[in-house]
Amino acid sequence: MLMTIIVLQILLAVGFIGFWTYFFIVENRNPERSEIYLAFERSFPVPDLGWITPCLIISAIGLLTNQSYGVFFTIISGSSLIFLGLLDISFNIQNEGYKKSISDTIMNLVINLICIILGPIFLLYAWII
């Protein structure tokens, strides 16, 4: 179970970096995107890349090296993912984010589900070890 959690944390950190790279190269320049969507998304690079991603990396390193800070940062990462997922879901419901194109809907659902599923898994894992 430990290695699964570590791999998931690393994959999520890489996923955040990949998402924001894609966003700023493609989505941010897409004239079909609404100003509300762009304003909402543009508010997340700092918390995603400046908080959640480093916490995921630190937690993975800590768990891998059997350091107590690994558990601490796993809890922080899990909680941050839940908050991010719920905030995203709230925005998508209020702004019809699940009623756009099928590809946008699938992408939103996958990202939201990853956050609200893995967040509690990380919390539960840290609690039981």
C-alpha cells in the first residue's frame, strides 16, 4: 500500500505540472473560453503549484524514506485535494461546467473525482499507519 500511495502522490504532482503547462500554452489562449472560466482557472496556479504540488512531492519523499514528515504532508495533501475538488465541483455546477462539450465534461469529472477520491484515501492512509 505504501508504494501505491507514493506513486499516486508523484503522479498527481506531475499531473498538476502537466495540467498547468497545457493550460498556459493552450487553454489560456483559447478565444472560445469564457472570461469567467479563465478568471477562475487563473486563480489556481499559485495554490496548485506553490502548495499542493510541493506537498505531494515532500510527502512522497517522506514516506519513501520513512520520515515522520511524510505522514504529515500526506495529511496536508489529502486535505488540499478534497478542498480543491469540492471547489472545482461547486464552480462547475454553478457555471454549467458539466454541460459543455463531452471532452470538457469528461476532463472536469476525471479531475474532480481524482481529487475527491484520492484526498480521503491519503487521509485514511496517514491515519492508519
